[in-house]
Amino acid sequence: MSGRLVTLEGGEGAGKSTVLAAVRERLEGHGLEVVVTREPGGTAFGEAVRALVLDPARGGLCAESELLLMFAARAQLVRELVQPALAAGRWVLSDRYTDASYAYQGGGRGQPVERIAALEAWAAPVRPDLTLLLDLPVADGLARAGARGEADRIEREDERFFERVRAAYRARAAAEPARFRVIDAGRTVDEVRAQACDVIDRYVDAVRGKP
């Protein structure tokens, strides 16, 4: 079976790390070889960009620079990790991918969708096969995120910013229902895991041609 790119998306405090671990275990339970990565990051270059972009001391970083940095890290990730893994038949599981730029740099920062799409086509031409969107009210997510400790540069944005991020994510999910599966991340941890694992079971069965 050929490789697939599965991405997890969602706003702050959505519980992506917890779901990522459950999804990885589920995929491996289906006998698949899984490569896990994150954005920005996943490569030595990408992790350096991550440290720069999320550094609270970089408060003056303009929206255009943030967008370009995200795609610079993403371009390296795609060529160094994603494409080789998929070519080898492995499944790639990524904590965020291109949809995050449409949500954060597009919805949140106001960068034009057309600009993001052009960068995506050039720098990150590999499209996700399946995207799990962990969705919950912004206030709930920020309360969870605040309990984790010191906020990074993006986490320090106001609630209106994250409402725009959530709206952009939901709009993308509505526009591409064949790729997105929306998970109610406001439920208990066990319930969220169960939702995600059910999506994975159904998707793997469909890929394998099972009824």
C-alpha cells in the first residue's frame, strides 16, 4: 500500500499532542509504518525556524515574514522527510501542515488566500490525504493552553485572533469535506481519542478497499 499524509490541525489547547499519540498507535496497529513530524519543525532547519517564529522576544515579526518562514520550514520538511517517506510506502503523521498557514497567517494575520495558495503550490506540493481538525470554542482552548505554562509568541495573541483562526479552519473543513474530519475536541480526552481512532479505522479500511 502506498504512503499517505495524515495531518492534525486545530487551535490552541485543542489536544493535538494527545490525539497524535493515539492516532500513531492506531495506524501502527493496522500494520503501517508511521513517520511522525510537526510544523514548524521536523528537520534541523525547521526546528531552528520554529524557535525563531515562536520566540516571544520576536514581537516585531511582520505577518509577511512569519508566512515566509513557515513555508521555508515546510519546504525543507517536504523534501527532506515527507516525500522520501511517502515514496517508501510509509505513512506520515504531521502535527499541523499547510492548513495551519491558511488559518493562522491567513485568517489570523490577514494574509491573502491567493498568496498562501501560491506558496503552497511551489513550496509544499504534497497535499494531505486526510486531515483531522480538532475543534473547540476558543475560550476553552485558551484556558487549556494557559495551564501549560509560559505562552509562546503566537499563543500571546488576543481572543479575536484565535476566533479568526478557528473560523478559517472551519471554512476549510466545510470546503473540503472529503479530506477533513472534524473532531469535537471539547469532549473528554477518552471521547476525543475514540473519535479520532474511529476516523482512522474507517479511513484505513477504505484505503484497503474493505466495505
